[in-house]
Amino acid sequence: MGATFDDRDGFIWMNGGLIPWREAKLHVLSHALHYASSVFEGERCYSGKVYRIEEHTERLFFSAKALDMNIPFTAKEIIDGTYAVLKANNLRDAYIRPVAWRGSELMGVGAQETRINLAISAWVWGPYYGIDERLKGIRLQWSEWKRPSPETEPVMAKASGLYMICTISKHKAEREGYDDAMLLDYRGHVAEATGANVFFVMNGEIHTPTADCFLNGITRRRVIEIARKRGYKVIERAMMPEELAKAQECFLTGTAAEVTPVREIGQYKFTPGEVCRTLMSAFDEEVGKVIQAKSSAA
Ligand SMILES: Cc1ncc(COP(=O)(O)O)c(C=O)c1O
């Protein structure tokens, strides 16, 4: 294993200023660790510019509010902090992780007076496969877990607690030779992968589940706009898993996944084709990605 995430050179922005990477610590009696009072973002910087940083920052505030947390910084301070982190770590192409959490001042479910902390880290995200290789598509297994109803959890927040079923689903999928898992929702509708939204191509039209009980990704929304601009009909609707038999192509969208073709979800097979190719390169163009032959940030 390479350097672990707590043992690296560099700087992390924490509660208002840059500190050495290894000193960005929290106590074992932090409320967030025990009760999942934590929200976060995942962002990407391409050639020195953070893609849609305002929207990500807005969502961070939205998620925090959903968990009754008031982040004690302004959007401008967070955005300035993000660029300070990139500069301090000498990064122009990177993944960025802002995280806000309840601290250790009080222990117990109710902990209204706890401090809300905020940290921003950035690092180079692993190897990314060249377009030809990415085009083969990834393989997904059906998860045994269901995305909960909006009455059960604050499902539109990017909150750590919502990732519990994602991690166990993804672990099982990986153990059984898949790349990721696909979740249905509490009604049995197709929902999303463990960290990305999903789209299907059916006879030239693009269909995607309505984001009414899972994260309505920033990439998802932008890819819908890009596809429509390119003349594709995009339909957001409730989708049943059996309908996947009628899809020719399938792809995921997300900050980490960008646009990633899928070739298999359980018993259903897809062949990445023209729509995947078009939207992958349209998205790369949109973010200003410099395409390298085989490797770069993911
Ligand atoms: C569960 C989940 N769904 C969807 C997405 C895609 O969201 P975005 O495009 O805003 O990164 C993510 C990634 O953040 C995610 O973790």
C-alpha cells in the first residue's frame, strides 16, 4: 500500500487556515464518528479551475442544514480555502474533499452546542483509463440494499450516514468480481450506483431515474443539459429494473465517475456506443480536460 491518507506531505485547510497534512486530526469522541453528523462534497479541479465550485459549495451548505448544522464559514471563505489548498499542494488537476462535522465538545445524540468543523483536502485521484479502455464499460451487481424514502432520511443531502449502504454494497460487489453496485429504491425503482447517477439509452432516447430519493448529482444535471443541447431526448422518469432489458447503452455520471460507460448490471448487458462516446467527449470538453493517451487523474 502507498502512503495512507493520514500520512502524506502537504497541507489541509482546517477551520479557517492551512495546517500541515499530518496535523489535520480529530478526537475519537467526535460526535460525527458516533452519530454520522457529517456532510461532505467531492469536487474536481481541471487545469487549475474547480468545476462548478459554487454549486458544490451551495450543496455543502444545503447538506449541513439538512443535518441541523451551521457551517461557520461563508461560501467565499470556503472557495478561497479550496484554492489555497490547491496552491499549497501545488495541484492543478485534483480531487477535492470538503467535509463538515460535529466535534467532540459533547457526547450523546443531542449535542446542539458542538462546534461545526470544516476541512478541505485535495489530492491527485488515481489512474484514469484512456477513452478506448473506458469505453469497454464497467460491471455492476445489484445491491441487496434499497435507497430509503425521503421520509426516512434526508436523502437529498450528501451526508456520510447515507453512504453506509453504499460501502457495504460496493464491498460485496468487489468481492464478487464487479466494479460497483446498483441500488433500487424503497419502491423497487432503479435508483443509482453507490457514488454516481445512472442513465440508459433506449432506441436513441436517454432515460434516467427521477432523482426524488437520491442525490441529484451536479454532473447528472449538467449531462442532461449537454445531451439536450446535442439534440438527444432526455426523459427523467420512474424506471423498473425489468426495463433494462430494452436498453442498448448505459452510463454513470458523477464527479468521480465523470461519464463512465456500463456494460453490465446483473443480468442485463449493454454495449457502450455512440451516445456514451458523444457524452464522454462532450463532458471532457465541458470541463476542459486535457486528454492524455492512457493516464492522468481519473
Ligand atoms: C451517491 C451518489 N450519487 C450521485 C453522485 C453524483 O453526484 P455529483 O455529480 O454531484 O458528483 C455522487 C457523487 O457525489 C454520489 O456519491
